[in-house]
Amino acid sequence: MSPTDLPTDVIEELDAEEAGVVAAYHRVPVQWKIGVFVVVFLTATIILAIWHAFYWHWFEVHTGIGGSGPYYGFWSGFGSDLGEATLIAGALTVWRHHSCHVRGCARLGRQVEGTPYLACPKHHPAHKGQRRGVTLETLRTEHAANKKGR
């Protein structure tokens, strides 16, 4: 199969090198692909079976479920960090969702009327504060178009 035998939508998304790699992968018989998967799977299973005591001990020590019982050790050790990680992830998600849409600006923003964008007071077209320059052209044009539409 050559790169020209691929569907046209796939060819449009790939450059020449990637299309050649995809075509080469499609030329490999299915039996070989299954054989490689089985060999890799069996090798990983054998290695994990041989090293079971080593990696299980490491897991017990680093998660806190070793000597003091599974529940107390987990919640006093590794499990106690889950709540903190959840709070940090939630705060980052809220900040990401409500931050200014101007590239490079990390301030929290408000909705620019008539657009799907958020802008901080420094970048908001209706705000009288300092502006950064031409990078806000999209916000200004859409804001002006919305004002004319009223």
C-alpha cells in the first residue's frame, strides 16, 4: 500500500513522512502485529511475575499500606494527599476557565459582550484602563460590531 492508497482525508492531515510511516504499518501482515503484541505481553508478564516481591514491596512502602494495616496506613500516608491534589486541580481548573483570553495574560476576566471571550480589566474594550496594543484586535472588532448591533 502506498501513501496514495490511503483515504484522501487521511492524506490531507499527514505530511509525506507520516503518510509513508502509516503506509508501511499497513503493509505489515496482521499475524505479525498479533505476534509482536503476544511476545511483548508475555515478556512483561514474566518480568512482573519474577520481580513481584520487589515491586509489591515498593508499592506498599510508597503508598503506606505496609505494616500498620491497609486502611490506616493508606489514609495516613499516600491517601491523605488525594484531597490536597483534588483541591489544587480544582483551583487550576477554575482559574483556567475564568482567565483572560488574551495570549500571555494570567488575570481573571469578565465576558466581552457579544463574544465568547473573557477579558481582564486591562484588556477589556469597554474598560478605560491601559491596553497592550494590537494583540486585542479581535476583541475590539467584535465588541464594536456588537455595539453597532444594539
